[in-house]
Amino acid sequence: MKTVMQIRTLTFIALAFAASACSKKQQQAGGPGAMGVPGQVKEYAVMAVKPQSAQLYKDYPTTLEGQQTVEIRSKVTGYIDQILVDEGAYVKKGQLLFRLNANDLQATVRSSEAQVKVAEANVNTARINLEKTKPLVEKNIISKFDLASVEATLQASEAQLAQAKANLENAKANLQYTLITSPAEGTIGTFPYRVGSLVSSTSSEPLTTVSNTTKMYAYFSFNEKDFLALTKGLEGKNLQEKFSKLPDVSLIMADNSVYEMPGRIETASGLVNQQTGSVNVRATFPNPEGILRSGASGLVRIPQYVDSVIVIPQKTTYELQGKHFVYVVGSDNKVHNTEIAVLIGNLKDNYVVTSGLNTGDQIVLEGIASLRNDTEIKPKLVDPATAPADSPATTQVKN
């Protein structure tokens, strides 16, 4: 038994030596176990970088408002008798919207008219007394004191008449306020109150709103750095003149579609918000068909045109500790990991390189995950035009 165990042990050792010898022979012959052996260089697609012209963009969250949004409120207290338009309807300036119950105010008008008539009668009586008193004073039948008293009575009666007329005008105005019309042309909002509701000037909510949306204002914010970058170098004596030199901007709506009509940046606030370090800006978009609505959200897309920049696919880069690197092919066909500075988020699937690469440098286009620094490759030059194109909705790159 002992002899059998010894024979098995010797057999195992002999097999291990044989496997080790085969492995060494494969490495010497450049077989699958070879590492970094000349003659076994892998081919990689590479591209030569060159300056291009590119259209970049940056998106800013925005909230839309109509050029005029008016709250409709009742000036008098009353019950709603009629609602003469529907929610979302388009109305003209002066169009009748609501009618309030006017019974109490009509009674007030009639009472005021009666008070005016009484005051007019008192004035006429006072004038008659004055005309009767003057001859008697001239004949020294009565004293001048009596004349002054009659004149004072006339003045008081005239003042009471003026007050009665003012009360009548006020009553008529309040009666007119029961007919609530639109102060502007635009689109009607919602109705928090219905027929039969009691409303007044102190009601917490307006009867409705009217939004003039023929032009839409898109409000958004720049940080101070972006605002200076946007306006720096523009010609003009003031911001309005500088803004007139800017290109049109686009509106990305909530469904990610691009609004068909371009807008313009028109104005910016004169102050930088000290808490956020931002500048509020307003862009204006035409809205002749009423597609845009007040309160809607979206993105204002601002384009930027740059010349003579290097644009590379994102897949040619890798990130390490927040820095971006590419593999540049040297004259000895060995790759060297090179740090680059890029603009992120402007181009879909592409980066704009601001430093780290020069015209004519060749970078590895695909398969960079299998590479290490100083790895020798067999470069296969690929025309950049054959690289996957970016979406035309988000990127335009011109050679």
C-alpha cells in the first residue's frame, strides 16, 4: 500500500513539471499566455483631432407668464346672478363676464334720487326767502342780521344738494359695478365662485383672472459667472443694446419638444441676489396661437457659437478623480494617458476640449477600457465623419 501511494505522488509531481514546461514554451512562442510581447500588437481605431466650429447650448429652468395677468374682483358686495363666459374662454377688453344681484343697489339709487329732489326743493325755498328778505332789508323793515341768516340757510341747502348728488353718483357707480367686465383682452382662468355665491371686495380669491398671452415672458436665472460670460464682449452702451446682439433663444416645453417660435432675451434685473448669487433674466416668446399658458414650466435654451475648438466623442475619454483623460498615440505607437479639460453637457455624446490636445494629435477612438499607459498598439486611422453623429435637435458641429 505504501508503495502505491509513493507511485501516485511521483506521478502528480511529474505532471506538474510537464504543465509548467508547456506554459513556458507557449510564452516563448508568443502563445495565449504571452504578455506584452512584440509581434502580438492589437489594432485600435484612432482619430486625428482638428479644429471645428460648433454650436453649444445651455438650458435654464423657467416659468412662463403672460405679458399681462389681471385678477378680476368685485368692487361691491353681492350675490352672483350670472356667469356669462366659460373657463378658458378668450375674451375681449370690456366684455361682460359676471352679473351680480342688483336689487339692494337699485333701491339705494332710488333713495338717493329722492334725496336729491328734497335737497333741490330746500334750495328753491331758501332762494325764495332770500329774494323776499332783500327788499325788506333795503327798506329797513328787518335787520341785516336776518338777511345774513337767510343767506346762510341757502348756502347750507346748496351744500346738502351737492352731497345728495354725490350720493346719487356713488349709488349709480355701485350699481354699475354689479356688471363686471374684462379690463383686458386675454384668456379666462378658473372660477372659484359659482352662481349664488356671495362676493365682495374683501373676498380671499378673485372671481377669475384674465391673462393676455399674445406674448409670453420666460423668467429664469443666471449665476453671476454665466451672466458675465454671456454679456462680455457684446457691443452696446447698456444691457438692452447688448441683449439685442444675442442670438435667438429656444423654449423646451414640458414634453421636451422645442417650441416652434424663437424668443429673445430682453431684460435683466439690476441687482445680483446676494443669497443665491444669481441674476434674474426675462426672455420673450410670441404666442399668437395660444399654445403657451401662464404658469407653465420649461427650459430656455441659449445657443453659443464657438470657432476653432476640438470636439471629441465622449467614448474616447475616461474619468478619474473628477478629471478627464484620453489615450494619445505617440510616434512609437504607444498610448499615453493625457489629461484634458472639457466643457460638459453642451453637446450630446461629445465634449468640447479646452486644453490638453493639439491639432493633429491622434487619440484612441474605441476600446480604451483594455488599454494601459505605454501600451503599444497598431493604430487604424478613422475619419471623424464616420463616428456616430449627434442628434440634430441638440448638436450642430461644422467642419
